[in-house]
Amino acid sequence: MVSASIKTLDKNGNDIATVGFNRFGFDSEVPLDVLRSLYLRPHYAVPADSDDGDKSLDMDEQEAQHAKFTQGHTAYQSKSIYYPDTKSISYTTLSRFTPVKLLPPSQRKRILVTGGAGFVGSHLVDRLMLLGHEVTVLDNFFTGSKTTVSHWVGHPNFELVRHDVVEPFMIECDQIYHLACPASPPHYQFNAVKTIKTSFMGTLNMLGLAKRTKARFLISSTSEVYGDPEVHPQHEEYWGHVNPIGPRACYDEGKRVAETLTYGFQRQDGVDVRVARIFNTYGPRMNPYDGRVVSNFIVQALKGEDMTVYGDGKQTRSFQYIHDLIDGLILLMNSDESRPVNIGNGDEFSIGEFAELVREIVEKVQDEDGVKRTRRVQIVYKPMPTDDPQMRRPDTTRAKESLGWQPKWTVRMGLEEMVRYYKAKMAEGSL
Ligand SMILES: NC(=O)c1ccc[n+]([C@@H]2O[C@H](COP(=O)([O-])OP(=O)(O)OC[C@H]3O[C@@H](n4cnc5c(N)ncnc54)[C@H](O)[C@@H]3O)[C@@H](O)[C@H]2O)c1
């Protein structure tokens, strides 16, 4: 089976072969293919052939498909067998881990990632592990899952701890990425009191740890601190316009108070802090059912269901791809910038245009994989729900000036990866 590599181009039409930078004395660059081999795993589950057919062909096909996106980094994969008849899955252990950089002790950092089993956290963990650092993940698995980091479990540089950040935790470390907090509205509204507790007490505990260990502390804040903004695009000096008692307040106000705490520890105790205000991000490992537009559209199109657009489709949104965000977080952590920094992509799409783009990419990926469609999915328009948030768009001047960071990935390239990821999840039977 021929395995042609897939070309990934950045905004200027140049090949993306690596992600990350060597800047501020910290090298965060890794080959894209190696990183991809950790999340694009079409063979992640090999369907068991219940009627005793020719299994080897299936396996060869799976391997070839995988090699197409990951340049053959299959030696480091566990193979999980999916049994369609009983809807069960059997996991195998890894025989070998993906190679990681061997750093001298003077360069190797002990890094704590809270919420490291979530969507953003697991991508950060992949990058930090490949770079050769010692990574500890702290997670209560509320919205995250062990499967997102299972490919590192057992590695000597990796530790996974089930822990709720609302309770104190002690460990020696050099850097803390504090990400633990549910991020999508259905998840953070599920238990609003717990969400605000996580934001306040979790951040208090992690800042206490940073104070004790003299670790540098980075918090993943959000564009939601700007609320329903009266200023467009939003720059970091804007104080926001937030309803303190609405259904989103547990998250918005939670992050605002978390920022207040962060700067309190900086002023009073000299804790070395970083604050990333993250805008809408998408990518593989995003929960397909958390009600966000990117995952909704892809799942509907892949399942052959009509795609639902709420409103007339003219409202705009902007999205950044996960690798751009991880680049930004690592740069910020290692830079001298202690003011809040917006990290997001300002390219706007109307929702109608976006639905068409998703449909086109799903069809392209299906054609590449020889999938036959019985009909073309339609884009249907439904009335807009009343609480649909207003548009937010980042002003990323500060990130550009202080970190030399700007988004590289086009929405099209990011969507292609995400479609392949969800397609693999469908083959596995978990979508
Ligand atoms: N994804 C985005 O577009 C986006 C945008 C802005 C900000 N953020 C921020 O980035 C961070 C990560 O978001 P995500 O999209 O990966 O969400 P996610 O829900 O996938 O990840 C959050 C992780 O935190 C864990 N967690 C939640 N409460 C916890 C607790 N009390 N103790 C320990 N672990 C806990 C969850 O189990 C999960 O693994 C969050 O702080 C979020 O506010 C994300």
C-alpha cells in the first residue's frame, strides 16, 4: 500500500514541518509528524474481525493510513482491539515509548500540569514530554480522560496523579501550568458552585505551591474575562463587561478572581506569574459532544447528518488551532512577560461559510480514504438561541511584541487534522 505524506501549509503557504520555537533560552520545537503520531491514530483501535475474514489486509490498510499522516511512527503505538459485536475494547500496553529528548539535568525542568488530561493539557504534556522534561499531571478526570495521556503512562519522565486541585497538593517543581477547570458551558454549568470553587481554591492551592517551591506559575485564563465586550477587538487593558450573576458567571468571574489571586501573590509574595488569556481553540481530543460549533459540524458531516446552523449564518467566529496555543503558552511561560497576554486567532469566518468549509474538508478526507457517500449532507438553518454570546476577537499585539508569537495554522489545515481524528474515533466506535 502506498503511503503518501499529507502536506500541511501555514498561512504563507510554507510547509509546516515542526511546531514550537527556540526562544527565551527554552527550546520547544518538535517535528509535527512525531507529535501527530500521538493524536492521529486511525489504528488506535483495530476492529476485530468477527467473521474470521482476512484480518491482515485490514491491519495493512490501517498501518498505511497511519503512516500517511505520521510518517511511520507506528513502532511506539499501543494497539487496542475493538470488538463490534460486544461493543468492547481491549487495550494493549506499549512495548516502546516515542523517543524523547535526552536533556542534561541543568536543562531538564520538573513541570506540573494541572488539568493535564484535558484537551489543552494533553497537547501541552505531549510537547513537554517530547522535549525531554519531567512532567507530572494532576487531574480529577472530571472532563479529562486518562486515555489522552495513556501513551506516556509508565515512562520514567511521566507521572499521572488523580487529585482535585480544590485540595492542597505538595510536590517539588520548577514550573506550574495551572489549567485545571472545566472549559465548555455544559461542563462548567453542570455544577456551578464546584466550578467557582475550582477556580478560586484550586488557584489558591497552586499559587501556594508556587510560593513554597519558588516555581514559575502560569494560569490559563480566558477571553471570557472580557464578558460581553464593548470594545473590539479586545486588548489586555480592557477591564471587561461581565454579568456577575448570570449562568456563565461561575466561569467568567471564577477566572477573573483567579487572575486577582495570581497578581495578589505576585505583589505580596513575589511569586513569578504568567497569565494567558486564551480565546476559542479547537483541535483533536476536543470533546465531540461539548456543544461547540467546530465539533458539532464535523461530527454531523462525518455521520452523514445535516449540519445545523443557528441564525442566518452571517454571525462571525474566530478559532485558533491547538498547536498555535501550545506554542504561545510555552513561549509565555519562558518569557519575561508577567502582564496578561491574549492568545488567539483573529481570522473571522461567518458560521455559514464555516459550515461549508467543514463539509468540503470532510468530503476531501472521505475521498482520500475511499469512503462512499450515499448523499451530500445539507446545511440547515434554525432559529438562534437567545443566549448566544456576542463576538469576541483578540487583539494579539502584546503577544506579537513580547513573545514574537502569532498564529501560524490556517483554519483549513487545523480542520483537516481534526476531521481525521474524529474519523478515527468513529472507526473505533467511540463517537
Ligand atoms: N479550549 C478553549 O477554547 C479554552 C479557551 C479559554 C480558556 N481555556 C482554559 O484552558 C484550560 C483547559 O481547557 P480545556 O479546553 O483543555 O478543557 P478540558 O475540560 O478539556 O480540560 C480541563 C481539565 O481539568 C480537569 N479538571 C477540572 N476540574 C478539576 C479539578 N477540580 N481538579 C483537578 N482537575 C480538574 C479536567 O478533568 C480536565 O482534564 C481551562 O483552564 C480553560 O478555562 C480553554
